[in-house]
Amino acid sequence: MGQLKAKDYKSGVKPIWCPGCGDYAVLNALTKAFAGLEIPHEEIVVASGIGCSSRFPAFIKTYGFHGVHGRPLPLATGIKLGNPDLTVVAVGGDGDGFSIGGGHMPHAARRNIDITYIVMDNSIYGMTKGQPSPTSPTGMHRKAAPYGTQETPLNPIMMALSYNASFVARCFSNKLKEMTDIIMQAIQHPGFAFIQVLSPCITFNDTYAHYREITQLIPEDHDTSDLAAALQLALVTDTQYLGVFYHDKERLGYCERVRMVQEAAPKMSLDAIIENYKR
Ligand SMILES: Cc1ncc(C[n+]2csc(CCOP(=O)(O)OP(=O)(O)O)c2C)c(N)n1
Ligand code: SF4
Ligand SMILES: [Mg+2]
């Protein structure tokens, strides 16, 4: 060990993403993070939904599960509970995670299941050729919204904080070093770690210049244990802050809780359980 490089975690299957898609950088950051943490290939599972971003497992040399639309979190949760020794990463897009799959994040967060969830947020449905997504800005004109979108975009960091996720961060695909560092922190966090990556879709929603202009690192004096301070930063939308908003280092991860239940369960007789039901 110690000799692994990011390229050792690439499968050799050439990504079919458009040249310039932000998702390439996420692939580079995640493989760098695996190499940096020296995690053996066979101890990693990457689970995804459906979308351009969700093609991820094919390009990575670990176990993988390319699932169905909106379901990376249930898959990842089951995999982690089946074998808590694995490093489990769920990946997907903004449509996948916040539209059809939007009901799963609150429960992954409140369980504090020990997985990392990376949403490649391009504020568009890339794979289906450019329909507005839940994070598209109000007034965005596309073929499927000829008069412009009329909805207010979701704020994924606010959502994750209000669901009480124990690790919440935002990255920009143009900032590889920072993204790699944050992914490493997320993987090492024993609980649910949510990362929103601003990952432009160069074909249907090229936001590179916009994000270069409005992104800024979270001020160094931000206290990541302060939920109210994290919410204040998340509320700012004309600047998109990058970095770790919130990190609760105290809360037990779900796998540890399940282990405690497994330890306690044999001590409770079947008769006692039945009596409990009768009450
Ligand atoms: C149940 C179901 N509904 C709809 C679709 C069609 N579909 C495929 S990908 C996608 C959205 C992809 O957008 P996003 O998750 O943001 O990923 P991106 O392609 O932008 O990375 C949709 C609606 C599907 N595959 N399955
Ligand atoms: S359509 Fe957009 S999201 Fe899909 S691969 Fe191309 S640039 Fe990436
Ligand atoms: Mg998308």
C-alpha cells in the first residue's frame, strides 16, 4: 500500500461525457481521494441512479451499482448495512437526487448512515437533453420551458442542513484540490456526508463563467460545528460559498447504532418482546 494513484481507480472504460463536462473533475477528485486514503479497491462500492453523472460506476475500478433513477441512497444504505466495513459512496445528479429521489435524502440524513453522497449539480437534466431541474434558476428558458421556469430553485445546502445532515459541503468542479480534500474528509466522517458539487453541463447549461464569478471559499473563521452559522452561509445565494458548511463530529453513525442494537438484542427474550407488544 501507499503506492496507489488516482489512475489505479479508473476502470479503463472511457467516459462518454461531453468534453468539458464538470463530471470529469469529480471522477478525478474521487479517485484521488481513494488513492490518498489508500482504500483497497475491493473495499469500495459506488452506487448511482440514472443520468449522465450516474454513469460513474462504469468508469471506476471498485465495486459499483448503476441503479434506477433517484435511488442511489436506498442502494447505498442497504450496501453499507450489509457490510459496514465497506466504504460506500452514492453519486448522482440534481434531477436524480432532488426530483424523483428527493424523498430519500431526509431519511439518509436523520439515520446518519455512514455514506458519502455526492450530487453533481448542473441545474439541468443533462442526459435527457436539457430540461430544467429542481435547482434551475427562475426564468431559465429551455425547449421544455419556452416561457421560462416559474419555480424557485431548491437550495441543496439549506436542505441538507435542515435535514440535520452531519457533514455538509459544497465544491466547484473547477477546484480539484479543494474538492479532493473535502471528499477525503467526507469519506472519513462516520455518518451521512452530503457534498453538492457545482458541476456544469457544458452542452445544455454552461455555468463555468458564472460560477467562476460568484464562488468564494467559506471564510476561514467559520465554525463548522455551528449549525446556525452554517445556515447563514447557506442562505447567501448571490455568492456561492465553497467548503465545509457543517460538521457534527459528536453524533453516532447509524452502523454504530445498529451494532449496539445487535449487541443488546440477544439479551431480550422473545417473551419480553411479545409482552412489550401487548402493552
Ligand atoms: C423512472 C424514470 N423516470 C425518468 C427517467 C428519464 N431520465 C433519465 S436521466 C433523467 C434526469 C437526469 O438529470 P440529472 O439527474 O440531473 O443527471 P444529469 O444527466 O444532469 O447528470 C431523467 C428524467 C428515467 N430514466 N427513469
Ligand atoms: S450532456 Fe451535460 S451532463 Fe451530460 S455529459 Fe454532456 S456536458 Fe455532461
Ligand atoms: Mg443534472
